[in-house]
Amino acid sequence: MTYFRFSCDTNILISSSFYYRFKTFKEVFREERIYDLSVFIMRYFERVLMNTGIKFGILPPSMFKELEYRKVSIILRKLEEKYSNDEEKFDKALKEISTLLNKINDNLKRIFKIFVMGRAYFNDGRVKKIYQKVDNMYNNFMNQSLSLKETTKEKVTNHINYFYDRYSKDIEVLQEIEEAKEMAYQTQIARLSTTDKTGNKTDKKILAEIIYERKRYIQERPQFRKNLNFYFITEDTHFSRKYNKRFRVYSTPITDKIKDLFSIDCVRAKQFADLIVKKKLNLSK
């Protein structure tokens, strides 16, 4: 029997706090499906806690520090986006922001009840050691991203020659299609070399802490050593898979590497919600 535990990034936590029986500014915060999914997940595990008394979530301490400064900046950004052409509504929203923050804080306290608070402080040498492995992994992917176009062009050459010989298609068109398809598979890597798409230091710290939390959890409960799935819910492409609509494929090289090296399943909110709906999670412990 396989058991599970999960953690999530600050965006998921903040998203769920915006919705948690929360109606103020709902026209601002309800336009993205991610908010609905985040709230569904948190409400589900709130019911599980009430019925079983089990906390399946684990959060590293750094999440709380990041939440404190992230929530204000996210609120302001969303308000600016929504009311960019309406100064009067924007000013009105700013006057109500303290009420909004109070409600969000209340919602976060409620959400935190479904989580066990971890002990993965970054200054801990054991966490720093894990961080170095995470950093090395991303540096390797970054190096790949810098020469990705050249390696992709070389990789698809055999495919191009095959299709050209068999179908006598325009070789330049085939080259473009094949390169685009291969790049779709490598989107996670390609985005590392673009502005604001890198796995930044804060995100890498959080991943290192979550890896440590999983290790510590298993050390304290040896019965889970070979049968524990640990999920990290995040919408960041440098963690979770990225879908390409044109070719209908997922880019997963970084996601797969994290799973291979650290036994952490990085999933998007929809993936985790699907596990709940399809009853794929063992709630017995």
C-alpha cells in the first residue's frame, strides 16, 4: 500500500486564501481556474482533518516568511491589472486593502491547520547540502538551455532526412516542424535562459527544504521508506510540467529529474485535484 504527503508553494497558499469563503474583490481574484483548484484542495483536506484527525500536508518554515511579503505584492499587482483604466475604483480598492489583508490572514490561519509545520531551516547544514545538489541540477539545465537550439537542430536531422526521403516534402518546412516539436518537449529547459523564467534562489531554497522534510519524515517513520509518494503542488514551470497546445505534449525534463534525484513529484494544482477526484490518494494514515 502506497501512502502520500504533500506540500505546496506560496502561490497555491495565497490563491486558496483569496477564495476561502471570501467575497471581497472576488471579481479581481476569481478569473483564473488555479484559484478554484487551490481552494478545492484546501477544503478537501480540511474535511479530511475533521473526519480523521490526520494532517497530510507539510510546510517548511520559510513559507511563512515568504507569505508575509508576497501576499501584499500579489494583491497590489492584481488590483493594478484589474483597475488599470479606472483610477476611481483602484483608489477605492486601496482604501479597503487593510480589510482584505485581515480576511486573508484569517483564511491562512485556517488553511495552516491542515499542515504539519516542518523544521527545514535553510541555515541547517543538512538543508544547505541538499540545496547545493538542487543548485547543481539547475545549473546543468541552464547550461543545456544556452545551446538548446543548436543541439535540437542536430538532433532532428535524422528525422528530417527520413521524412524527406519517404514523402518528398519541403525539407525546410519539415526542419521547422521537427525543431518546434523537439523544443516543445524541452520547454522547461528553454525557459531557464529567458528573463524571469529561471529557477531563482528562493525557489531552489524552498525545494531543498521540501526535500529535507521528506527525508526527515521517512527517518522518523521507517514504515514509509519504500511506499511514500511526496507531492509538491506548484504552478512554476521550472518545477512542474508544461503543456504545449500545438503538439499536445508535455515538457517534463526538470520534473522528471527532480523525481529521479529527490523522489519529489512536482505537480500542478489540476493534477493533484485529479488525484483527489479519482480517489488515487490513500487516506488511511
